[in-house]
Amino acid sequence: MVKISLGGYDDGEGPSNRIQKRHRIEPEDGQSSTTQKEQQHQGDSHLPKIAEHDESPARSVTDDKDRSISVTITDPDVLDCCICYEPLTAPVFQCENGHIACSNCCARLGNKCAMCSMPIGYNRCRAIEKVLESIKISCLNAKYGCKHMFCYSKKNEHEKECKFLPCLCPHSGCDFLASSEELSLHFRHRHIHSGIQFAYDKFFTVFLNIDHKTIVLQEKNDANLFLIHNNHELLGNLIHITCIGPKSRRGFHYDILARSQGSSLILQSYTKIVQGHSADAPSTGMLLIPSDFFGSGQIKLDIRVKS
């Protein structure tokens, strides 16, 4: 469902202005329409014309402050560029056959239409631009708490920054899905004993079994959720830490210290932001712990997450 504004339009080079150019008049029951009155005047042209004064509130002009209607677009792809599949943004160009493309694709294709090979990139498609300007959509994360409405062309930009991006509960067997803020509260109330509580900027100890896949960490004050990932490889175990949250969240610096028989391994890295309990091992920012460090199958890690 999209909300389309029916405000005024202009015929100039810029975006639509707000000057009303059409008035909607709703006649009351029992009253003749404007067309009927004009016909009556034409038929009685020999009579003197008398100015009419109608103060009926039902015949007043529709309020410009709320002239929107709700419609359903059955094929939202029509609002995307048919070449790069990104949301269309002004300027939108069309060829002589009416095919449209965004400005980036026009330049990339050498101003040659991908559909019919006609020149494109010189004639603006003003009608599409005005439609795009008037369309307001709600965020895909509305059911998770986001109340933002924005132009369709801002869809990708908003989704990258939306703090209500749903995140999956890291507790095994729990399918709770919500914004990171709601997820933190959920985990604190439902699974508090299945995670390790810690405080920023202080070292804390974690005992990691060689076959542990993940361990959940939750900060005591802001309740942010973190995950220790343990990937078993041929040469040993790859350890790294991620943070659960929206894509717009900044990561956290962290330290991992592993000791065994007088040897020490230290990793200083930066958390990747994820929306679930699974994460691919990064190409960099991992600690490789040889198998002999685990001794009886367990290793002690000293970890610090910086605020």
C-alpha cells in the first residue's frame, strides 16, 4: 500500500509546486451541477445575467492540506529502473518510444536505449518524476516499530539507516524477531541465564569448549547483544565477535587474549554488525587458536569490549 499525494503540479522544469490548479466541487443533493447551470444560462441568453451567490458549505473547495488517497500498486517494479532495478529518482529520461531509464544507466549505456537502441538521456519524463515525487511509502519495518514515511526514491537509503531492522534472537530454538532494542529486552527477560553478562571497557573471562559454535554476551547497562563465533578449521579454531543490531549501528572495538602453557595469543579487532546468530567468518579480524591450546577440550579467553 502506498500513499499518493494529489497536490498541485506545475509545467516548469523543476519539481511539482503546491499551487492548486483544479478544484473539486461536490454539489448537494437536489441542486443542479455547474454544467447544468451553464446550459440553463445558454438557453436563457435573452434574460439578464444575475450573479449567483451560493454559501453552501458542501460546495466549498476541498481542503488542500489533506488531498491524498490510498491506492495499491500491484507491480511495484514499475517504480524501479528496468536496467539497474534501483528505485527511480529524478531525473528520469525517456527515448522516443517511451522507454524510461535512470540517469546513471543512460550514461553507462552511452545514451542508447537498452530496449530499442534509440537515443535516450536527453528528454526528461516529467510525468514519472511527478508521480515519484508524490508517492509516500511506509517503511518495511513498520510492524517492528518504524513510523517513517518517505519518498519511494529514498527507500534504499532509509532501509540502510533504519534502526528498526528486525533481528533474530540468538538463543537456540527461539524464533523471536524484533528490533534490536526489543530483542535486548526480550533476551534479558527470557534468556538471561543463557548468556554472559559483562561491562564495557573491562576484561571478563569466558571458557570456550572446542566444539562451541557461539556464546551470547549481553552488556549490563545498554543490554546490547554480542556473539562469540567459534569456527573449527584444520589448523585450529577461528574466533571472532559480532554485535547484533541494525546496519546503521557502529561496531565496537574488542580484545581477545588466549593463553596456554606460557604462550599467549592476542587479537584486537572490530565487531561486524549482524541481524542473527549466524555470521560468515570474516576474511580479516579473526584469532586462530591452534588445537593444542584447548588442552582437555576447553580454553580460557579474556575478552574486553570497548564502549
